[in-house]
Amino acid sequence: MFRRRDDIELKTPEQIELMRRAGLIVADALAAMRQAVAPGITTKELDALAEEVIRSRGAVPSFLGYHGFPASTCISVNEEVVHGIPGAKQLREGDVVAMDCGAIFEGWHGDSALTVTVGEPTAEQAGLLAACEDAMWAGLAKAVVGGRLGDVSAAVEQTARSRGAYGVVEGYGGHGIGSQMHMDPHVPNVGRAGRGMHLVEGMALAVEPMLNLGTHKVLELEDGWTVVTGDGRSSAHFEHTVALTADGPWVLTAHDGGRERLSALGVATPA
């Protein structure tokens, strides 16, 4: 069904097409959640909306039941960095909301995340979100055949640090993805270019920086899932799934395949 090199799952073009189907379902779910974000809505209501979209497309949520996780998405608000559990919390004007979503279509996974504000962002919030998203795209641009894994990590880190004095979360990062949601290799958000494993055709990675307004240090809450900033300041999280093809990186969880953002960075993408 697939080949392995150094225990890394390499997908066939047909399998990548199925991952693209999963990725577009995730993109649709996140778009619906983004549109629904408003003061007064609960994170549980956003989660239910995402699950409805996923199941209506013939897929199932990746997160629900994963190691016991109780929801279909992770929704992390303000000082919550990742793995926030949806519940009765009502969003308020000015909140920073990170939404992470995964779907399985015919056995293949897509995984993506974005961060928005409730209402217009402050200048500080806008800077944080832009820095985190730019760092993600810089990493995705380095997901090319013939490169090294450290090129991806270094691009994420260097871009994030060039945008301001943000805390780059180091203990959590991206991952391989395919027939499972989390697979080797781990994709750190800090690193050195030219180091790490060689990137080859058929690999698929989830690139996901997390940036904090203050310290890079984080804590896990007693619920065993929710990760928060060490100083209580806000965090942002962005993620896309990318496949490495002979024609360039294909961002499976972006509606346009990543063409607009990657082209602006001078990176060729599949037609």
C-alpha cells in the first residue's frame, strides 16, 4: 500500500489525493467555525458545527476519542496554547481563539488550525497572528523534495523571531501525517537549516507553529490536555498539512493548495 524509508510513511499519488479530500473537508469545517465566531457562542457550539461539516462530507473527526479526547476539535482561547477542550465557555469580544481540526476520509487524515479574534484585533493581537501565520507559510515553503527537515524548522523559527519578541513554543510542534494523524517525523518549530532527515517525494507533514505574546514557557493543566502560556498572555496557533510532490509542496488543507501564499514566496506548486 505504501513504502517506508527510515520508518517514514511515503504516500502514493492516489493516497495523497485521498488526503487532499480529507484536507478540503477540514478546510470547510474551519471556514464554517471561523464564520460562526462571535460574542456569546460557546466553544462547544463551534465544535458541534465542525463535526456536522465533517460528517456531512462522509468523513469522521480525527480528534474525537483520540487517546480519550472528548471532542471533535481543539479550541484554545487567549492564554490557552493548544488542546483546549470545547465546552460551555462563551466567547467574548477581544478573545483570541485558536481552532484545530482534523478529519479522516477513507482512512487518510487531514489536520489544520487557525487563530482568529472575536471582533477586530488590537495591533498587538494582529501582529501576533500575522507572525504565527507567516512562520507557518515559511516552513511550508521549505517542504520540498531534496531539502532537509531542519530547513522547515529553521524557516519557522527565523520568521517568527524576525517579526518580534514572541515566545516560540518549543515543546510542541508539527508531525508526519497520513494513515495516522500523528506519525514520524516530529517537526520542531526551532532548528537549523541543512540538518535532519532528507525530504523525499511522498512524505506528508503538518507544520504548526505556536507563538506567545510573552514567554515561550507553557504548562499543562490538570485536565491532561489543555496547554497554557506560563505567564497568562495570549497565544496563536496555525497549521496546514502539506504533501511533498515532484512539482513542489501541495498544501492539502488550503482550498487553493497553498498556491497564493507559496507563489508570493517564490515557491512553485503543483498545477
